[in-house]
Amino acid sequence: MNKEWNDEMENLDSNIALTSDEITVNSEADKLSKLSKDAYDLIKLGNFDEAKDLFYKILAQESENHYALVGLGDIARKKGEFPEAIDFYKRCLDSHHENKYALIGMADVYREMGNYRESIRLWEHFIVHYGIDITVLTRLADSYRKLGDYENAKKFYKQVFEIDPKNSYALTGIGYLYFETRKYEWALENWLKMLEIEPDNVKILTAIGNCHRKKKTFENGIAYFEKALRLQNKNFYALYGLADCYRGLSMHEESLHVWKELLELSPNNKVIMTRLADSYRNLEDYEKAEIYYRTALGIGYDYYATLGLVFIYKAKGNYDEAVKILEDIFQKEPYNSRTLYELVMCYKDMCETQKAVKILEDQILANNPISAQLMEIYNNLKAK
């Protein structure tokens, strides 16, 4: 975008003036043009403060100069100062109606703020006035996807592919659309096309790994996560996916090693602590498992850390303590089918058949959903 502005500024009318007044006007315009070009060059270099100084010099001479207003908006957007960025873009649009760069800049601000509906409104307005733009189409598709409007998202991705079948942004975006709607094979199809274009794209390698993780084709997932880690050995998401694939294959020693590495990267992450504790529990190191479960719970409530303590108590034969925790969880979350199942199984293992039957009957009478597995357990217990 800035290149277009620079080109436009370089092509400003430079006709020979015929009067001294016109010579002065042209001379001033040339000075402003040179200041704008220098300011945009500074933005490219990341020298925002120096660029701002030049833009304000321009505004001191020409208060509604659209290059300066858009440039200041771009700087504010890049610095995350979104309200200020919007003010500059709006100020530009007030005096230069339908300025394409102000429209795109403001739409991008709203997108970065998560206000996708407003960004969509602006991008659609842009297309009405300036016609089809492949970058804008991709932005529209991504924004509709973020809103969960997958039909409109697919419509705009399709328009992008009609112009550019190998557009990397659209291939990435539609891959996420299919991933989010659990159509993992279609997600893979698009991401593998993307990988042909950018074979070392860590984000896409990790995304493909996650597709295989969701499909439970863990060996394939490991291959992609490992390739991503060869490129970025501390990538959090690739490490997480790798550890989870090891977990899916019951390779608990291997997963333990990676969970430890992740905990070094994110020391107060209760999810990672819980996964690390799970690995210790699966390796029957209950002492270390309990330490990490309790450390995770010290950060904040975590259902799986709490459930992990239940499994430890059961493994040690302390069913009373396990039931106490489960009953407490069930009081807080009476519709949690996992908790109900674990509580029924504890009662069953303790030969407390009446309690198991009673809690299931209460759920049935309340018309709460009961899994087929629990209904089978209920019928078997009733038959005894």
C-alpha cells in the first residue's frame, strides 16, 4: 500500500509554472511531497517518532493533507493505539471522502480490535467504490470466519481462488475454516497445497500436525511437529502438539520430557502442569503427580487437575477421598457426564450399588441426558 502512495507522490503534477505565484505553489507542493515520501520511508524502517514529526510538519502547512493523516493513522495502528488511529482515518475521510487507504486502514484497525462486523462493513464499502481487490476479499473471508459465518467466508475464499488459485492467505484461512468445522481431510487438502508454496512455514506444519492429532493419526502428527521444531525448536504450539501425540500413543516417558520443556517456557501454565502430572500418574509416580496437580490447582481451579487427584486416590485404594472430591464437583456441575460416570464407577467399585442406582435414577427422573454407557450400567445394576 505504501509503495502505491510513494509512486503516486512521485508522479505528482510537475508542469512548469507560468507565474511567480504558481512557481511558489508548485515549490510548496514539492516540499510536502518530499516530506511525505521521507515519512513513509521512515515508517518502513520502523522510525515512527521521526515519521510522525514529518507528518505533523505537513499538517502545519496543510491541515487536511490525506497522506499525512493516513500516515499518522498507520503509525498509531502499528503501535496498537487503535482509538487514535481511527481518529486520524476518520479525519481523512471527512475531508477526502472514500479515500481508499483510510478505508482499508480503519477496517484493519477494527479487525485487530476484534470488531469484525465493522471491518466487514468498511471492506464491503470499499469494494462497492473501488471494485474487487484480492487482499480485501481475503480479509472479508477471514472476518466472516472469525464470526462463525462459514457460508459467507467460503463465498469470499472462492472468489479469491477464482483470481488466484494458490493464494497463500486464502489457503491458510479456508484450512482453518475446515479445521474449526471438524472437516479435517479438507483442511489437510488446503494446507498441503499451502505447504507446496511455503514448505518451511512453521504455522502450517503445526496446523497439519494438529489435524492429524484430531484424527488420532498420531504418528503422522509427530512427523509434522518434529519438522516444525527443526525450524523453530522452542515453538510452543509444535511442542504441545508433539507432547499430546506422544500421550495419545501412551508414550508417557516421551510426553513427560516434552511437557517439562513446555513448563520451562510457560512456568505458571496450569494446563501444562496438569498434563505433566498426568504423565507422572501414567508412569505410576503418584507422589510427583500429586505435587503438580496441587500446584496447578494453586494457580486456579482446573477440572482435569481435580480429576487427576481422584485417579491418584483410586490408585491408592482411597475411594472415600475420591468420592468426596467427585461429589463436590458433581454438586457444582450436575450435568457433567464425565463426573457422573466416575462417581458411579467409584460407588460400583466400593460395592455401594444403591448409591450408584440412586444418583442415576435422579438424573433420569430430572430428564437430564444420560449416555448409552451409563444407561447400560444402570440397567445392569438394577438387574442385580
